[in-house]
Amino acid sequence: MDDLRIGPDAIARCGWVGDDAEYRRYHDDEWGVPLHGDRELFEKLSLEGFQAGLSWITILRKRPRFREVFAGFEPETVAAFGDDDIARLMADAGIVRNRAKIEATISNARLVTEMAAGDIDALLWSFAPDPRPRPRTFADVPATTPESEAMSKTLRKRGFRFVGPTTMYALMQSAGMVDDHLQECWRSSIDVLPI
């Protein structure tokens, strides 16, 4: 994969986008943009967990169905899911049918609901690193960082599942806690990091 890709619109983007229109939209509008909110970050946490071992485009294409069957990722609603819901989700070909990941999402929702409003947002963002030089190539983008390792350790200690350090670094990228758009990517000219 090339570090940069020139799209059909003649715009340079991070090479992982390839030729996929949905990936272009995600790259341009979401990836690296700061995201806040307990529900929003619970959704990211859940989808990153489902992505473990799979490609992100698989999850992205299934995201509308995930949102539908997981009640918009409202933590209180998902926390109330029981055995019938697990069976319903396991039968739904529109999502990733992995029992361990489904059960982890429900368990993680229960943990989120035990926290005060705003606490999961504050907790996750507390691991956001200071801004660093923008990567020039994909070789400059880490798979994990001390911050993602600390986030993973803290969440695991609280009982969260499918929150390994690589998964948590992907969450940090997708939720804009870090901005790994390459220097020559058109998004690098937009300052999206929090103050």
C-alpha cells in the first residue's frame, strides 16, 4: 500500500483509503476528528472491539446495522440486553456474529452505566497524548503507544473487555485523540486536535 493515494477527485489522502468511496468519506469526515459524548465513545469502543482481527472497512460497512441492532449504542439500553438479545444478535448476518464480542459489548455497557454522566468521555480523553509531529509515512504511525497501553490497562482493571492496546490506539485515532493523517494528506492542513 502506498503511503498516499490520489483519489478520483485529485485529492491526496492517506493510502489506507484506497479506492473505496465509504473509506474516503470516513477518512475525510471522521477519522482524526475529536469526538466526545458517552454514547458516541461507547459506540467507538464497541465497534473497535468488534474490529479486532478484522478490517475496519468490514465494520464500517456494517455500522448502520450495528447501530440498529444495538439500539444506537445507548449504554442503558444495551446494558439491559439478556440471553434473548444475544441469540437475536448471533442470528443477525448484518453484524459480526462473535459471541465473545457481543457479550463484551453488553458487559462494557453495564460498566459505562455504573459511571456518572460524562465519566467515560473524561476517562478515555484523559489518555490523549500531547500533540506530536505529524507522521510522514505509515512507518511513522505506531500500533500502540504508552498512552494506549495505559488506557487498555485502566479499562481492563475496571472490567472492560476487547480493549487491548492496539485496539485502544485505533480508538484514539478514530476518535481524534491522536491525528495520524500523513503530512501530505489534505487533512493535515486542517487543525482538528483539541486545544
